Amino acid sequence: MPRLYLDANATEPMRPEAIAAMAEVMALPGNPSSVHAEGRAARRVLEEAREAIAARFGARGRDLVFTSGGTEANALAIRGLSAGRRVLVGATEHPAVLAAAGSEAEMLPVLSDGTLNLAGLEAALKAAGPALVAVMAANNETGVLHPVEAIAELCQQHGALLHLDAVQMPGRLPFSLGPADSLALSAHKLGGPKGVGALLLRPGLDPAPLLTGGGQESGRRGGTEALPAIAGFAAALSCPMPEGLATLRDAIDEGVKALAPEVIIASSGAPRLPNTTSLILPGVAAETQVIALDLSGVAVSAGAACSSGKVRQSHVLAAMGFGAEAACAIRVSLPWNAGANTPTLFLEAWERMRSRLRAR
Ligand code: PLP
């Protein structure tokens, strides 16, 4: 059986359009900061990509800072905008956000469906004084969508800045900067290359840079821009959004429940990304499930895959109130090019895995 790749939230397969755009730009010799014709040609590619990406999210090109990915975009926003402010972060944030926020940050609780607890946010904002709130638009493990508009309204009422980690949204659901102050993006989660991302800013906001040097990115991020990767980022973003992923995902959810009613689907009662489901098989360690599925040709992950191959209990599920089950969840995340037979192939492999593990 050919391999079935269902780990798109770790990274999406590259879009052919992105690969083609990168190959073309790799052949350009110039540095976008050089003044000669070659440099100006490279600058044109950079600025066109900047404008195109910013426009997709309702922002201006001059308010977009290219970074090395989502991790750096989150760090630039959180470290660069939080001077004199208390940092409040969602308990289910990605480690990139938790690490940038640091141990002094206050954790915002989530409800049992994984969405941010708005009463908890309001209480924290009242107590905090000047604050910066950092939350994700969509969770990478469960796919749950936070109520971003209500969060933004509360932040505005209390004069707090709002940073959104939107790394998992583009290419799956329409999204824009809207009432937020900043937004982190990562190209490899939307069919572009790994190692490039962006921070979008509300006009007038100027984060203190993490990297200084040659004054690139209007002094907000030193270092020669990764031009081929940036071209691939813009090309991937211009691809049409895949259709029908929610139908395939729902067929997986229903199939698994029919085979094993004891399975718990995390956040299934809340709005979720159309491509993501988190399946808890009580009593079977996530790592065992991932390895068994991998041996049958199916790639999924245990919670977040972003921690260099480590598999441990999901802090996301723990924050939602799960106990031992938090160590028994696999994340199935469908890529943009998932075929119509994905549910059938996955369910066959999943049932084989379950019967084998049960027989041990
Ligand atoms: N934020 C979220 C929600 C993510 O899922 C990830 C990657 O898994 C990141 C941030 C980090 O992005 P990058 O891999 O581009 O550094």
C-alpha cells in the first residue's frame, strides 16, 4: 500500500506552484538590498511577495516582517511588543509561544472543549493592568478555533494588545488580521517551504527587533531575506483552498466511533479546522499507536510533532481537563491533497492497529 500522509499540521506537502516559484527565484543572482539592476530585480520579487501576502490578510505590505517561520514571528511579537505589559497566554498555546512568553507569563484557562475561557480572560485582563494577550487562532493538536472576535473585543475594552498565532489557519479557512494587533504566519503549514514565515502588524506598531544587523525589513529583522522561500510562500498562498476536507475528516470521526465507541474525539463539539481530528483511544499510549500506524504505512502524530521527535503527554489535552487520556491521543491532520479514499484507507489501518494492540 502506498504511504498515507496525515500529518499536515506538522507540515503540509509542498504545492507544485511553490516549488516552481522557488526554482525560478533561485536563479536570480541579486541581493534585495543591493542597488544595482540585479539587486533591484530581487527587491521587486521581495516586495511583490510582501504585498501579495499582506493583502491576503487585510494588511499593508509595509506592516509585514519576513521571519524564519512561525516560531520567530511569535517571538518577535511577544518579546518585541510586551515592554511594560503583562503577558497573558492561552494554556494550550504552541511551545513557541509559551517559550517566548517566559515563566512570568500568566496562563489563560480553556474550557473542556479547548476554546479559550472568556470569563477567565476577562478576569485576567481586569487584574493585569497593561497587557499583551497571545493566543492561537486554531490549535495545532485538536484543530479547535478560539473565539477570536470575542477575545479581540475584550482586549480592546481593557486596552490590551492582542497577538494571534495564526500558523494553522491559512490554506484551511479564510482569515485576516482583523481587530488583532499582530498575526504570526508560517509558510510550511500552507504548502510553502519550511524556514520562512511572517509577522503582520497593525499600522503604527513597531516591535523591538530580535535580530539587528543590516537594517533589512525596515530595521525590524536583520539578515538577508530568504528570497526563494519567500517567493514559494507567496505562491503557496495564492493556491485555491482545498475543498471537502471536513467531509473526509468527519468520515474518519464517524468510522472510528462506529468501530470503537470508547474513542473520545477531543474538541469535537466545538468549531474546528476542517482537516484536523484528535482521536483518544483510552488505555493505549499515543506513541504505540503512532508507531503501529507508521508500520502500516500511515503517518500521524502524537499531539504536537514540533518537539524533535519527542512524544509526551499533551499539555493541550491536559489543560482541557483530560487525565491519563491525554497520553493516548493521536492527531490526524489531512493535507491539501488528501484523496477521496483517505477515510477508507485510514480506517482499515486504524482497525488493524487496534485489533493487534488489543490481542497483545
Ligand atoms: N504555532 C503553531 C500553532 C504551530 O503549529 C507551529 C508549528 O508546528 C508553530 C507555531 C511554529 O512554526 P514554525 O515551524 O514555522 O516555526
